[in-house]
Amino acid sequence: MISEKENYKMLLRGEVPEFIPRYRMMEWMVMPSLFMDLKSPDGYKMDEFGVELTTTSASMGAHMPVPGRVLLKDIRKWRDVIKAPDISDVDWAALAEKDLAKKDPANNPVVISAGGYFMTLMNFMTFTEGLCAMYEEPEEVYALFEYLSEYYLEKQRALTKYYNPDVYCIADDTAAWQFPFISEKMYRELVYPFHRKHAEMALDDGLFVTMHDCGKCETFIDDWVEMGVSAWEPAQVSNDLVAIKKKYGRRLAIMGGWDNTGRISFADQVSDEELREALYKYVDTLAPNAGFAFLAMMNGSQEDEEVKRKSAIIEDVYQNYAKSYYKTH
């Protein structure tokens, strides 16, 4: 049988894969462990810029800035506060060997990402102040993004050279559930130029480019496709996914499209029968004519017994209905 990696590459090339891929971002993404163990003086996890981070069991491991801990309070002072780390002397070969030892690059795709822009600014400043900065001081925001891009592109070059990736993922959550955080004009002027730099470098290096963007971000899709993005996740249901699939076809694979914030994704709110029915409808809506990767999951602690039981139902539907869809339909 074809490997997960080669099957996934068929999807990204706009072909009909042998089986519907199950998109596994956290298994496939390789984050350099260089900064994984950074801690603030108060014991919080910390990123390479000094943003203090925390998490809860409900977030399933995802980290957010610690409430009340603001790294950058005035965008005009960013040069005094934001310092990109020096990675010129990193032993990337040894780091790659260590990080890839936990993966299965022979059978699974290797996905890399060097960093975001919009969300990085929000993490530096909070959403209120970050959005105000983009509106009131766009020149300073652009200058900060230029500075960040020098660091991110240097990291991308190293990751591409030593980690032998298949995919570069642009990860930047520019939208809330019901609407984008910023206008198309602001995206194109302040964020798009930097997304495009990463896409161009990745494509020049023979990688596929994917987009991670939560919320109702469909207004930006034309720009993504134009820069070479071939797949998008998690493609939340607040977007018109049926219309998007009709417009772009297999040029933009929908990796997700599951109602991951609705009642159907909470184990204590959905019956077994409702869950199965929703899963069948999910696959039947997005799988035809390919351009789709399965990404259904239950919210909540993965140690919860009911979450485990409902997750087993999802696994059963994937293995016995979704995976072989193109052979049976």
C-alpha cells in the first residue's frame, strides 16, 4: 500500500489520493526543540522572544500568553523590547537528528513552520493593543514584521536544509469565529507580503505550502491560492465550505471542515448515533472529487473516558467508511 506521505502528497498535488488522508498536524509537524525548555522566572513556559505561556487540559496542550503578562506595551518601542535570538551557531544537523528521531519521516510527511506574524504581534501586545497598533501605527508594525521575517526566514532555511521537510505550513490565525480580525486591505498591506516570502522560499525549495488559519478567514483564500498554498486547515464550519470547495476544487484541499466548536464535538453533549450521523454527513459533503483530508476529533481532555469512547467512534468511521471512500463511491 502507498505510504501516508505519498498519499498526502497526491492530495497536495491536486490529485485523487488512493485513500482519504487523516490530517495529523501535531504528528507531522516538526518543531525544533531549541527553545522547547525555556522557562520564565515564575516558571511559565516561554517562547524565544520572552512571551510567557500557559495552557489548560481543555485546550489539549495548546498554549496562550499568560493573562496580564504583556511583553510589548507600545509598538513604537518594539526595537527596545523585541530581540530575535541568534541562531547562527546552532548545530542544526544534531538538532534535526534529535527531533526527527521522534518521527517517522519514511512513512509520514515532515511539516515545518518558522513562525507567524499577526498572531505573534497579538501575543506580544494582547489583541486590543495589537489591533490598535495595526490601525494606528502600520509603519511600525510593518517594520517589526520585517525584523521578524529576517529571523523566521533564516530559521526556515535551516529547517529546510537539515530536516528534509515535505511541507511548509504558514500558521497565522487572522480570524475569529464569525469574522476576520482585520480587513482584506490590512492583510494585503501588512501580513500578506511576509506570508508570501515564506511561500516563495518553500516553493523554490520544492516544498508544498499549506495554511493554518482558524475562524472565518475565507476572505483571504484568493491571496493564499495566488501565493501557492495548496491546502488549508482546520477550515472551520463558519466558512462556506461547500462554496469554497466548488470554487477552488482540488486546487485548495480542505483539511478539516469538521464542526470542532459545536455541540457535536463535546462528548457529554452528543449521542453515539448523532455523532455517527454527523461523521457520515461530514465525509459525504467534503470528500467527493477529492481535495479533502479527514480531521474530526472530540474536544476536551484526552484522558476523559467518555472522550476516549467517542474518539473510538470517530476512528471507526474513518477506518471503515471514510478512508476507502474513493474505492467505494
